[in-house]
Amino acid sequence: MKKQSKMIIPIIVIILVLMTVVSIGQEVQLGIKQNLEVWIGSNKISYNNNDVTKELNTVVINGTTYIPLRNAANLFGKSIQWLDATKTVHITDTGEENDLKTQLAIKNAEILELTKRLEGGDLDALEDNLNDDYETYEDVDFEFQLSKDDDEIIVKISSDEDDWDDLDSGDQEDFLQDVCDDIFDEFDDVDISGYIKDGSNKFVEFECEYDEDVEIEGLGGDIGDLEDDLNDALDDEDFGELVDIDLDDLDIVVDGDEDDIVFNIEIDLGDYDDEWDDLDDGDIEDFLEEVYDFIKDVFDDADIDGYFYDTDADRKLVKLYESGSSIEFTYY
């Protein structure tokens, strides 16, 4: 009988231990088990239009953005203190010292942003914007690649040469000027150089400095293209007006090559004899010089002579020619 009593005591102890373990296990299971989706540094935070994401070290948990309380307090000029005795976080307003810390943090963020820009941090975004904005321009498709070399941005544009040639020279120049202006909106302290290519064939080169007009080589192609472009510009009155003379009755003919160019503005004085006599010399010379400037923008190394030519009498009326760095005129 005594032997049985001795065996009962250990059995009771074991049962009590098992009951305790089961009780503890049940308490541990009392909450809600949940899988969390955590993203670190995925969201940006702006304070007074300045990026302060780095200072705040954001964490996104299940779609909600969390920031460290102490980092936020320091950035926003607050004093923070943890009282362990009461398990309380105390946040209070601060004076001038913390205001200066806030200003310093903002300035550091501005410096970081400027540094990123100088290092080309926005170059990829700018490339994306150009591809979005100019993917198709006047029914011509373009694709952009940008790179940066010190203080120069290199612009590589892919397009179809025949489609490009279908654009008149004014649209071609406007396109490249718009592209350069968009780049200068992001990087105003750089020079721009670039080219347009069809496959591996470069057919236009250009460059531009800030607040200057784009300079283009190869614009207009050959002399035949130039003649078409001149007559398009004539129809658009890009060269001005000649009083009482209908510009639709004029025609511009081009001869020569890319090194020596002669243009004739043909007019039939059988129809406009009196109107021609009424023109001032200044009006005639200005018109000739506008045509000259148009050609010079396309073929800047060419020697250029230009004439008003009477098709009725088959004779020259006025000649424009280069004399050193000046433009001179001869009347016949």
C-alpha cells in the first residue's frame, strides 16, 4: 500500500506540469497570425518641396507608410524624450537651436538634389520624357538616347531619313530647338551636341549652347531639297512681302553645289513692271538678304550669290554677293 502512494505523487507532478505547458501554449496562440508585406525606402517624402526621404528612412507595411518618430521630430523641429518609468514618449516644441537643425536638414536635402542633377541623376527621366513627348513629331517617328560627358549632354536620335527629308526645314529646325530647350529646362549649365541617324548612317548633326539657337549641319540635304524648302518658305512669306506683288507668282531656282550656290528669284515684269518700279531699294535688298540667310543657315560654308531675275526680258535685275564679311548689292 505504501508503495502505491509513492508512485501516485510523481504521476500527479507530471500531470500538473503538462497542464501548465498546455495552458502556456494556449495563451501564446491567443493573437492573430498574419503575414506582413514590408517595403523599405519605397516611398518618397517631401517637406516644403524638398526630398527628405533619406532623412526619414520610410518603411511601408501592408500599404501604410511608417517613419521613425525621432527622425521626424528632429526634422520638424521637435524635442523627443522617452521616459522609461511611465513608458511614455514626450514630444515638445523647441526653440531656435532646433529650428536651425531643421533648416540645415532642408539645405542638405537641397544640396543632395543639386548634386544628383549635376551628376546626371535626372538623365534617365529626361530621356523617358523626350521619348514620350517626341515619339511622333509631324508624323515622323523618333527615338532618343541621352548620355553625359562632363558638361556636355550627347543626344542620339534614331529616325527614318526619308521621313525626315519630308519635313520642311522650318519644322526640322523647330523640332531640334524644342528638344534642346527641354534639355536646358533640366540642365541649364551644359552644352548639347547630337545627331540623327538612320540605322548606322548619321545624316544630321547639331549642337546648342544655353539660350542660343540650335546650329545644324546637313539640314536640307542636297540642292534639290534646298530649292523645295526655299519655295515653301516663299509661300509662307518667311522672307517678308513685296508691296503689290503676289508672292505666288515668284519662283526660286537654285543652281550649284554645297560649296558654291547661286539662287534666282524669278519674277515676270511683264505682269509687274510698275509694281517693281514702285519698290524701295531697301525692300528689294531685305528680301534678297532673307533668302541668303536661309541658305546660309543650311550651308554655312558655301559661297552664295543671289539675283532677282526678270523672266519676261530674260535679264538680271539685282545681284546680292558676298564681299568679305559684308553683303553687297548691284543693280542692272
